[in-house]
Amino acid sequence: MKVYEKAPAKINLLLDVLHKRDDGFHEVEMIMTMVDLADRLTMEELPRDGIIISSQAGYIPLDEKNLAFQAARLIKERYNVRKGVYIHLDKHIPVAAGLAGGSSDAAAALRGLNRLWGLNIPQDELCRLGAELGSDVPFCVTGGTAVARGRGEKLEPIVNPPQCWVVLAKPPINVSTADVYGRFRAAGLREHPSTSAMRSAIERGSFADVCAGLGNVLESVTLELYPEVRQMKKTMQRLGADGVLMSGSGPTVFGLVAKEAKVARIYNGLRGFCKEVYVVRMLT
Ligand code: ATP
């Protein structure tokens, strides 16, 4: 038997860091949604015990460092599954980009193995397992749009934002999430984005207010470290995107665009100097 799962990329419409906790994690408040740029996972039973990962992408680990491997190992241990699985990752989401590619693969593996092995694990339990693998995994298990608190694992689902085009551009640098959080100083921030204002804009379906409310406090770190990310934001704004923000800890910058006619101009303008540009829809 084979099962397939789509693992979409996430973007943060809002990312606020409230403070650093005693356990070393940061207390965050985020609004996350999914976009239609996805990895595809195929999971197939093996005739013997074990976990084998393959991928067409040459640049990700295929051993126990892979988050899909870790998801399979966790579910096998916790539910005492003595079967083997072969997982193929058809990667499309850029790696270390702020788009939660690895987290989404882990979440898709949890969902898919739950089906492959007929475990009937309820979604909230899958989310708890996911939280052991990474802060963004629970959201990737549920998908949709949510306000995330705690270290990202406390989820409150909300309605999807108004449909629009999303242009994603990843400058050719890899950013370590741990490094960005490590350098972040909440005390130095002049202002925080408003979660309640963004939530209200989404619930009212106001595209203009969603664009106006975009905010990510981690830009204060990544834009200083990597001027090319700041430059990418400026270029996208200049080319006419309605709202522009860095996703997660970066370096991917996304632009929200209402009118299809504008999208081609922005895409062509960016493609001139950036190899990784994608035009997708919100996953609503
Ligand atoms: P986030 O937004 O959650 O911080 P990200 O988009 O910045 O995530 P990922 O693409 O998840 O980052 O990759 C981060 C690291 O995880 C990379 O260094 C990569 O080698 C490793 N990794 C482990 N498993 C995977 C996977 N299945 N796909 C991509 N990267 C993976």
C-alpha cells in the first residue's frame, strides 16, 4: 500500500516575539497561513522494519537528521509499530528559507503514517507529537490559518485571509532560525505588530488592512545581518506588491498582490537578479 501527502509551505503574516522564557524558547505570537507551494511525500510499506528516506533534492539530509525520518521514528516508537516504511520526498519548498519546509514534511509524514498504519491517532495528538519535533510542526499538521502562541504550538484556528497572489523570493543565502532567535533582543524593539489588528483584518476579509498589518519582529535581526533581504523587500515594494514581508526568520520575502496583471511584472522584475522566485496562491 502507498499513501500520498502534500506538505505545503507556510508564511507568517505576523510574527511577534514577546519575551525569552526560562526554558530558553521565545514566547511568540504569530499568524500563519499556507501557500500553494508544496513538497509531495509518498509513503510505502517496506517488507522489513526500518525507515528509508529518499529525495530528488541533493541538498537535504536523508538520515535521522531529516525531519520526516524523525516523525516516522517518533510514531513508530510511541505506537509500537514494528513495520518498515519508505518515504520519498519530492522537494519543491526551498530549504532553510523561513517557509517551514522541513516542519511541513514532518507533519505530512505524521498524517500519512497515521493512515498507512491505520493508527487512528486524533489530530490533537498528532499535533502534540509534532511539537516534540519542532515549534512549527503542529501548525503544519492542521494547516489552514491560525494564531499560534507559546513557542508556536498553541494554536487557535481562524478564517483564511482574502484570496490573493503570493510572490515568494528567496535570496541566495541560508539563514539559521536558531541564530536569528539567538541574536534577537525584544528590549531593543521600538514597536510590535498588532496581532489583534491583523486578526480583525483577516476576519473582515479586508485585503488592504491585511497588507497594512503585516509585521515580523525578526526582520530587525535578519535585515541587519543580510542587506540583500532588505534590498529584496524594497525591490518588491518598488515593483508594486501590495504588502511585503519577510517570512519566519527569513531569508524568503513574500509579496501579496491582488491584481493578476501586476504579478507578471513583479515576477519578471525579480527574476532578473534572483533565481528562486515563485508565484503561488494562498491555500484557502
Ligand atoms: P522554519 O521556517 O520552520 O524555520 P525553514 O524553512 O527555515 O524552517 P527548513 O527548510 O525546514 O527551514 O530547513 C532547516 C534545516 O532542516 C535545514 O538545514 C535542513 O538541512 C534540515 N532538514 C531536515 N529535514 C528536512 C526536510 N525534510 N526538508 C528540508 N530540510 C530539512
